[in-house]
Amino acid sequence: MLSEFVMSESALPVAHRPVRGPVPALAALLSFLIPGLGQAYIGRPRLAFILVLPVLVLLGLAIVGWMTGSATLARALLAPGVLLGVLVLDLALLSWRLFAIGHAGFSARRQPGMANLAVIILLLAATLVSHLWAGVILTTADHTLATIFGQGGPTTPVAGHLDDEPDGYGWDGTERINFLLLGYDSAPGRQEELTDTMMVVSVDPVTHSAAMISVPRDTGFVPLPDRRIYPDGFFPVKVNELAATANANPQLWCPDLPVGTDCGTRTLSQALGLYLGITIHQVAWIDLLGFASLIDALGGVDLCLPGRLEDPTYSGPTWSPKVGIVLEAGCAHYDGVHALAFARSRKGIMVMPDGSIVGQNDYRRAARQQEVLLALQAKVRNANLLIDLPALMEAVGRTVSTDVPRSQAGDLAALATVIDRESVERVVLGWPDFVDPPVDPLRYYMIIPRRDAIRAEMARILGTDTPLLGWYLGSTAEGPPAS
């Protein structure tokens, strides 16, 4: 019976014989998964080897990168020029895959029908879209890195790094590194240059620990590097006025710097370094207006309040023209507008669950700012980067700038991956533990540092292996040396 069927089939005219051989859609799918696999399926082993070889090389490189660790991989990828090189490689791989899919699908001995043709076109389109999406991410990332790193502050370039090395600070990946975060408000209509948020983040990459140290903006009498301007070596007004004061007269405050550099940031960094007994290695500026957009790009953050926060005077840049805000007690998911209010409100009251009233001030605001930064870090670590990355990078580029050179962007990214929330210690150098109240609060609200208390706290944070630096905390000297 079978022989009769075979004979009868062979007797059919060629045009009417059933066409057998590899399925075109399956061949295209195999090369979609691994270039060259479809060619092997349709009987083209030599071409299959040629097409799969580059993929095997890339796979090998990926395995080597994974084995070297995420930190090393981040340093390599974020180095100058690497992302653009990866973009070129992405476009080359796109062409390679399109050829492999199309060739496998249309070179099968069986002619593709409508169903097979639809599958082949769908696979080609999916390949094109995925590689173009990767190209968008790579291009956006490179632009964002160029915007963030090595650009200086909100108005003028920073005056180099803050140590005495002629080529700037070079981090070796093992020493403690200290970042100064400065928050400023770029809302329309604001003319003053007061620095409302000053926070030092000190990271120990060996112990995978970090400390967030907030200096209240009303802190007075911060130390200066020398006695050139004030005989006792102290800035006699609030610390948040120091940068603006120095920038207003750079010839006096920074006679050694070229015109157009950020005298204010260097002066403030040096003063805060003396105040904390450390060297400030790098500076980052955070635009508080863009901060809300950054949080929204991540889909919001989770924050907790011990009581209901009521601030009838709040009118932040994303809250105008409204005045006044209420944030309920407990943990909630905050969008950018409300998270910014959480971080910026410093007046009003907090109504605790037992009915007691806790007045709000700059110290409690600083603690909430630290909470927002930690929540933001957790959100970034858990973000769906495949979907969120382009919008996230664009928001970061509008929000953050730093004097960290682009060549160290990978080091900074690698550093962030080894620190978790539980290993971060948070301190606000405020009243009553570290400062005394103002002498005349109704005339000028300026708090007075308690030097011994600050020295003891900084020694505890840094540990016995890291001595405090500078004349203010690193010694018992009453003032700096003469210039």
C-alpha cells in the first residue's frame, strides 16, 4: 500500500508534488534565537559557523565580565567612549542578526507561505525594535554621563578638586571617599544663591558602610582655611551664605583661581571639611526642582512619617500656587511633588498618634532629606531598567551635576552597588547634641557649634583608623595658621 502511494506520488507532475524540507518560519526563529542556528537547520553548516562565531565571542566576553563582578563591569562600561563603542557594536549586531534571520527564512527549500512570511517579518521587526531600543538607551546614557560628570555646579565650573595633588583627586577604590551634596532651588523667580541643603556622604568601600552627615544651614562660625579675611579664622554668619559671599568677591576669597571658576563651592567645601575633620573629595549639586521629576521617573518612592505633618506655610517650587500641605502619618507611596515636600518642609507641626505636638525645624527636615535619598537609592536598585532607564537617565541629567571626572563615573556607579540601607549611618549635626541655640534668635537665628561634641561624633563615625584632619577638629588650635 505504501509503495503504491510512493509510486503514485512520484508519478505526479513536478508542479503538483508536495514540497518538503525545512520550515521557513522555524529556520528564521532559530536564527532569531542564535544567529547561524537556522542556517544549520536548512543545511548550510559553513555559513552557520560564520554567523554564530561572533555571537560566541560576545557571549564569552559577557561571561568574563560577569565573572569579574558588577563593579569592574560598571567601571568598564561607563569609561569615556565605551558606550559609543557599544552602540556601534549594537548596530553591527543588528545587521548581523537581520541577515541571519532573513537568510534562514527565505533560503529554505520550501517557499514560505503567508503564515511563514508573517512570522519572518515579525521576527525581523522584533529584532529591529530591540536593537534600536538598546541604541536609545546607550545614546541617552552617554549624553547623561556627559551632562552629569565633570560639569561643576549650577552656574560656573568648580575650581578643581580639593586636595593638593596637581592632577586632581585620584580614587584607588579602597580608601574612604567623601562626597559633598549641595541642594539648590532653580525655581523661577528665585534670585538668591543660598545653599539650603548641605550633606556629606562618607563611604568606606572596604567595610561596605557609609555615613550621611547633614550640616544645618543655620550653623554659624564654620572654620576657614586661614586668617586672611577674618582674624579668628571663622565665618561669622550662617554657613549657607558662605558660597554666595565668596562668589560675590572671588578676587578676595580665591585670588589663586582663574576667573569664571566656582570660588564659592571650593570655599564651602574647604570650610565643611575643616568643620567635619575630613577632606571633601568630590562635590555634587542637586536641583531640588528636578528632584521631583527624578522621583516621578522612578514611579515614586515609599516614605514613612511617625505623625501627621502639617505645614501651613509650605510653598515649594512644585507646589505653587498652593500654600500649605498636610502629609498623613504612616508609610505611603509618594510622587515627586509630595516627596519634595517631605524633604523640604521645615515649619509647622507634626501631630503624633498620641495627640502630642512636635514642632518642625531644620534638623528634622535634614533627617527627612536623608530618608528620601535612601528611599531613592533603594528605588533605583529595584527599578525596571529595561523600561524606566531612558526616562530615569534624562531626569538624572536634569537634576544632578558633579565635579567627578567622566573617567571615574564607573567607580562611582560601582561604589553605589556595594552600599545598602542597613549599613548607612545617619547624623544631623543639630541641637541639642552638637550645637547651642542662637544668642539672639529674634534678631538673627544662627546656631553655635559645639566643637568637642562634633569632634567626638566624627571620630566615632570614622573609626580609630582614620584620624580627623584640619586645625578645627584635627587639633585643639584656637584658629588657623596665618595665611
